[in-house]
Amino acid sequence: MLKPRGAWRANQDTRAKKHLTELEGTVVALSDDDLLDLADIFEAAPPSILKEIAAREMARRGISL
């Protein structure tokens, strides 16, 4: 059995993975125009997971800014 701290950490990891999966699904569900708008918003921003997900989805679709 996990100690309370270990259980808490495991729960946090599970929730973080769930949120990341939901975020990726949301980006994948965007129309091409909305995806391009999202990428445009983050173009000049520092690297982030959302920027990376959008770039990966654009590459998969074969679209660019």
C-alpha cells in the first residue's frame, strides 16, 4: 500500500496526465483556422506545452502559418 504522500503524488500524476490528454484532444478538435489562430497567438511566446502541441498538430495536418 502506498504511503499517504506517495498516494497523493500518484494521484497528482494521474490528474496531470488526464489534463494533458484532454488538452491534446481539444487542440486536435480545433478547425484548421482555429488551430492557426492558436499557433499565431503563441508564435512569439517562449516554449510551452500548448505551443508544442499546436505545432505538432499543424505538422500532422500539413499546415503552417
